Amino acid sequence: MPSTSPKVAIITGASSASNIALSNTGWNVVLFARREEELKSATAECPTPTLIIVGDVTSEGDVKRLFEETLDGFTFFLNAGIAIIGTLIEDLPLERYQTVLNVNVVGRTYNQQRLHFCPYTSSTFYFIYLFQTRSTGITKSTALDGRAFNISVTQIDIGSTLTTMEKPISVGTMQADGVVRPKAIMDVKHAANAVVHIAGLPNTVQVLGMNITCAY
């Protein structure tokens, strides 16, 4: 029999647009990020029950705790990430590069491990990667490994939305031709709606990748 339990979405990085979009369609939302005040702020417009958990995606212990507190069928929306904007590779300090690797790659791997440790049920599992580079290999491997355990995976590549992280882009950053100019951006709600659509698909459907960008 299909599960009658509420659908639960775990969102790392606590993206407000995605919180609201999923909550408006009936999902219960679990928000996971480092700053408690930002987590509390992100719950303000969510009409369904919302749980906040303070932690770091680069901490294996924190990620384990996150999954231990979310045991039912869920969507896992991996939104935590770091972007380096306007820095040439020769000017990039090694420590900063290591931080990016820890969040965007090592943190992703911790979450993938905990996903496979969760109890296997008939509930739909989705592991959605958002807005992070160099994740295609991990996405594909998780999709292949997860088929036997009712896990579906989507990697969503988004460019670019008006968020706190993307504000420098809207003002102006160096482009491929060496000229600094503002980059076209779109409303983040369109990306959030894409997450809601994919999360609502049955686990017999695999949307391995999606690109959603400005049309100009």
C-alpha cells in the first residue's frame, strides 16, 4: 500500500524560495544550515510544519544526526555550496580552494553516505543536487547505486538567480571576453518550482539532469 505519511523535504543551505515552494504544495520541510537565525527566518512563510537543525554539511557527525532525525520518506535537496566569483585561479588562496572542496565535494559525499544508511522503505527517495559544479560524476554514481534501494537522483544546474550568493553577478563580474558587465538573472521562484515538480514525480521516473537558465 502507498504510504500515507506526509512528504518530508530535507533542504541543506536553507534556500528560502525552495522552502516556501515545497511547503506551499504540502511538503513538511526540514532545514539544515550553520546559522540558526537564518534558519528561523527561512521558516517564516512556510505554511506546513518546519523543523530546523543547526549543523555543517562538512561535518560527518552533523550529517549523521540530520538523517537520524528524518527517518520517513523524504526529498533531500542539497543546496549548501560555495561560489567563487571574480577570482583568477592564480590569485586563489589554497585555503579558500580547500574550503570550497570541503563544502561542494566532501560535504556532498557525507550526505550520499548517510542516504544509503537510511532504512529502506517503499517511500520515494530523491537526492537533488542544486547549483554546484563538478557533481555530475557523484550524481551518476548515486543514481546507479541507488536503483536497488528506491533512490532517484536529479542534478539541477541553475544559472543565475537573484539570491544573496548571486548579488555580485547582478552588479557586474568579469566575463569570458575580459569585460566586466552584469549577468542576466532570473527569479529564483522558477528554480524552486522546478524542484517541486521533480520532487513530485514517482520514483519510477529518473530525471538525471536539468539545466534552468535565463533565456537571454
